[in-house]
Amino acid sequence: MKVRVGVLLAILLGLCATLVQAAVFSADAVKAAFLYRFASYVEWPSDAPSGPFVIAVAGDEGVAQQLDALQPRMSVHGRPVQVRRVTRASDLVGVHIFYVGPGPMTRTRSLRAVAISRPILLVTDDQDGIRGGGVINFVEAGRNVRFEISLLAADRARLKIDSALLSVAAHVEMRPQASNDRGSLQ
Amino acid sequence: MMANATDPLTQLSRMSLEELSKVEVTSVSKSAQGLNAAPASIYVITSEEIHRSGVLTIPEALRLAPNLQIEQINSQEYQISARGFGGHLEVQNFSNKILILIDGRSVYNPLFSGVAYDAQDVVMDDIDRIEVISGPGATLWGSNAMNGVINIITKNSQDTTGTLLRASAGDQETALTARYGGTFGEDNAIRIYAKGFDRGPSELVNGDSAGDRWHKVQTGFRSDLGGAGDPNRFTVQGDYQNVTENAGAFGDVGFDQFDVLGRWEHSSERVSTRLQLYFDRTERDQPPSGVGFTLNTCDLDFQQTLGLGARHHLVWGLGRRYNDYDIVNTPTLFFVPDSRTLELTNVFAQDTISLSDHFKLTAGLKFEENSYSGWSTLPDLRVAWSPNDRTLVWASGARAVRAPTPLDVDVRESADGVNVFLQGNPQFDTEKVDAYEIGYRAQPHTSISWSVAAYYDEYDDLRTIEPAPGTFVPLHWGNLMEGSTYGFELWANWQATSWWRLSPGYRYLHENLEFSPGASQLLGVEQAGNDPVSRATLKSSMDFGRWSVDAMLRYVGKLPSPENPSYTELGARVAWRASDAFELSVNGSNLLDDRHSEYAVPTAREIRRSIYAEVRWTF
């Protein structure tokens, strides 16, 4: 009996120790950290907005809050970073990265259409893949957050993607004409 | 101040791409309590919390809010309150100091003051969130938002495309829900639904059926036109329900309820405008001994939000509501007049001023006029200090009222059908509260957040019962009780591991009421409400791959008069997700006892343990 109590106590103490050590991250926090990281692996064309580096968010207040929380710890290419919530097309002026949260495409179609026509890194969180116009799309892989990249969409936005980002991607959608383009990037 | 290396945010900010792709993230429900939310005691019940708790009704979902007190009276009826005044049914005092709205439509019954919870239903899967605010909210929501406001907000139809089928069967409940949603045109969507249930009876103390089985069929739709980014957005929605309730020896009760609501929202650079119109009709038939009624409500509401310079954020609006009713009088309970059109008119403005980056002041004022007692002035003043993005300290002072109803003014009651022993009082005034609160919310660590609010409320003109001078009967209602209450509410969320979340909650209430000079003191101060001092809850949510296990333990203290003993009960749910589309679950409520009582009056019943199994299929 005494042994059992001892074992139980040991298990409980062990559990407590693990609990205290475990840093628990939400998917929102990890996505926010990714959004800051992406900036270092993308080259914007020369006509992209100057001034502060702006990350815009629509349709995902959770990620927006995590971006806010991380903001004091982050800089991009030595520039200050602004986090902006977007509801109207006019809010997209001066934006470098535009993240559109999950949810039906109908709600964000017009915002996506505006983003696609500009040198903006459109990042999506669409369930049915990278067809929604995103250059980067988050995907769930078990308990991990991963992402896929469309080089076609990157070309359209005139963004250059560093090969290091491609190598971490779960999947890369190649340009239709040349399947060995990835090699030339390296 | 800048965090050390063990701070999770700093850890996260230093991770490489490869490390980020390997971080294990939690799948247990995230909390919707943003620290940026209003400086008030607000608890948000998320759609995921509703889904994972397995609750099938709105009142059962409200048990998830740690700042409410819920009493189930029988199979059909509930009393729900915040900060006391949960009603005293034996003296016809209902929980009438809390307002409840479904998508901006008030479901507070203007005839008897209170909420008929058997008539409030939505597809539980279509709820986006339920905002539960304890404390006054009269400046924004008007009279009866005295001790609390419950906002049930359903999802935009653009978020509910596809088909949902849900079937539940158990010893108490058989229920079916079907919903279909689709898109049309550029940015438009619509959903339609139908649901029905048959709910078994509560019990008598000896375990016999109390004979209050009931069933409902309900159908409805919601359509949203225009997506985010469109300057104009429209919403149209409506519901129809038909209910039959057994009422034991009294025979059957039936009612039909129908509502339709339209909303237009316009947003431009600095101004957003909202215009909303709804119509609601209830026809309630009662057996010969009861009072039936037809109630038509029409409400028009206009609201505008303006950013004025960098510092001011102004909201203003006006509204008008008509409640047109026709009561079926009986010889023992009747109203003079038995039909009438009550009008409610309001105008308000509220300005939020950013005094500095960390300090905000909100000042608001509403003027509201009701047909019985004229104009009320409903002011509200709040300060909020947010030293960083993880901490909010706030304080407020506000006035709110409970408006008179036909039950207070026009009622006549008679035991023999000849002599009236109770009658309404044409001079009946609003019941009033001046409420003072302080609150603190913080997220000291990414895995822990907590909230606490303490309040001191001063009440005046609370309803009493007074004798006729000389003859004693007929009795009439008066406004001769006053006093104060104080208490606190606190809750926390602890993400213990990536698969386990624990959420404790507690509320404490002390009531100190007395009769005003000249009062008859009939029936004692306990007629204002029969409320427990304490209520505590502990919620646990666990995920194991495709399995999820959720439980909620609740303790409710003793109700003092009439006395109902304290009780502890457990609800639990085990679910298995076969695929993204298909889920099986077993749900239990009130598991710790065969039956228990939540309210002690002769008409209240014992609530039994119940278990049901469910399949939920989306495609």
C-alpha cells in the first residue's frame, strides 16, 4: 500500500514537473512567428512600398493578437514592423505581407483580388490547398503547422522566394513550364 | 521588462523555420477572451466550447459561463440570473434583471418581465459565440440590462456552407437537426435548417414522472449578402417554431413563435452605420386555468460608429420598439386592459477617449422612455488601463433599471373569481440600480489567463407587496425595498499541456436588502430573489488524437428561502472523430445523482440524470 502511494506521488510529481516545463504554443502563435520569418526569405520588387514593414491580417483575430504580442521582439530587414487589421480594400495600401485567415473564400474574395494585383506576399489558411491565390498556404500536418508555396503566385506578385524557404515547405507548386526551375533558384 | 529566454514568446521569436515546423501546437479550444475586449466582466462561450460540452439547449450552454447562476425548474423552465435577483416564483417574481438577445433581437418577455427559455432555440452548431456580460449594460442595451446581458450571436451564413446532420438519442432526449448552407453570386450565402426534439419529463421526489414531457419543431434561415471589404452588407434571417408541452394535470400548453430580422451595415473610411428591423410574434395557448396571449414585437434600431480624430471613438444611436399584445383573461388571473401597445423609445451616445496609449475613458448616456413610467436616464462611465498587451485593469460606475410590465401595472388576481386579492399598481416605478465595479484581466504566460471582477451595487424601488389602507385586500405592488449587494466573479484558463486545458470559475454574492420606510414588510426581503452565495465550476478539456474527453463539475450553494440544499453535479462527453466529417459521442448530464433539485417551490421538479449518444455528420 505504502509503495503504491509512493509510486502515485512520484508519478504526480513527475507530471507536475513536465507541466511546468512545457511551453505550450497555440497554432495561432506559430503561424504569427512564421509570418515574421517569411519576410527574411522573400525579396520584394523595387516598387514595393517603402516605410515601415506592414503585415496585414483579415479574418483571424487570434493570429492578429499573436502578431501584436510578438511585434516588440521582431524587426524585418532592420525596419520597424506594423501589424494592421484589414476590412476594406483601401487598408491594403502600403502592405507587404497579407495574411487571410481560414473561413470561406466568399468573405475575402474582393480583398484577395486586390492583393493579387500588387507586390504583396499573400498568405492563406485555406483547407483546399493553394488554389485561393496565396503565395504561401498554411497546412495542418498532425500537431505541426506546415506550409506550401506556389511559385506561380510568387511570379504573379513579382516576389523572389529564397530556396531555403522552399526546402522547408511541405509542398511546392512549380511553374507549369519548367519543373527544374527550383534548381535554378538554388 | 523585456522577457528572458524562457519566456515562450521570446522562444518562439528566436526559432528558425525548421524549428517552427516542428513545434507541437495545441488543438484544445482556444479562448476567445481578448484582452482588448470591453472593460466589463465579460465571459465569452465559444462555439467550440458549446460543441465540446455536448449541450443541446441555450440554458444548458449558459451553465458554461462562470458569471451566471442557472436553476432548472422542470423539463421546460429555467431561471437564469447574474449578480443575484434570480426570482422568487412563489411571489410571481421572475429573474427579470437580465437581458437576453439572439442576433440583436431581444427575447425578454415584456408582459411578465423575464425570459421564457422554452421558446429560445437555435441550431447549436450555428452559434458563433455567446457573450455573457455580468453587471449593467443599460447605456448600450437599454432597460432590463440591469445585472447582465447575454448576447447569442450566430455564425455568418458564409461560415456555414455544406450540410450538417446531427441525431441524438438517449433516455431523456431524442433530437434531429439538419442544416444546409450554400453560396450564390459573388459574396453571398444562405443557410436553412430544421430541427426537432422530444424531451422527457422531470421527476417527482418519489421518482415518478412529473408529466412535463414536451416537443418542438423549428425551422429557419439566414442569408448574408456581401463579404468583408464590401461597403454594404445585408443580413436577413428568420425562424418559426411550434411547441407542445405537457403540463401534468393542467393539460397541454402549445405555442407558435415566428421572427424575421433584416440588417444593413455600411462601412466607409471613418464611419460605420447599422440599421436593423425585426418582427417577432408569439401566440401562446394555455389550458383553461392559464393565461394565453398573442404578442407582436416590432423593433427598429439605428447605430453609427465614428472615428473622430485619433483620440475619439463615438457610437450613437436611436431605436423604437412596439409591443402589441392581447391577453386571454381568466376569472382568476386577468389584466385590465387585456390588450395594449407598449412603446419603448431610446437615444444614446457613447464616446471612448484614448487619453494615452495605455489609458482609455468611456462615457455614455442613454435616455429611454417606456409607456408606463416615462423617461429613464441611464449613464455609464468606465476607465481602462492597459500597461501592456497582456494586462487590463478597469473600473466603472453605471445606472440601470428594470421597466414596469403589465404584470406590475394591469394585473388582477382572484381566488374565487369574484373578489380581487391582488391588483397592479398604475404608479409602479422602475426598479433601479447604481452599480460600481472594478476588474482585472491578465495573461501572465501564454498558457495561463485569468479574470476577476468585484462589484458593489445599490438598489432602490425594488418591488414589494402592499396592503390596501384599512381593508388589507386587495393587495397591490409597491416599490418599497432597497439595499445593496456585493460580490466577485473570477475565472481562469490553464493550458496545462498541449492536449489538456483546465478552466476553474467561481462567483460569490452577498445580498443586504431592507424595506423602505412605510413598507408593509409582507413576505420578507427574500421575495427579491432566492440566490445562492456561491457557485463554483471546473471544466476540463482533453484531446487524444481522434478522441476528446470533456467534463464540467459544478457546485451550487444552498438557496436560502425556500431552502434548496447545495448540490454538486457533473456533465461529461467522450467523442470520437472518425474523420473530419463524422463524429460519434456519448454525453451525460447531472451524472452524480439519480435526481436532484435546483429550486424548491411546489411547482419545481427534480432534475434527473440523463445520457444520450449522438452522431454528427458534415459534408
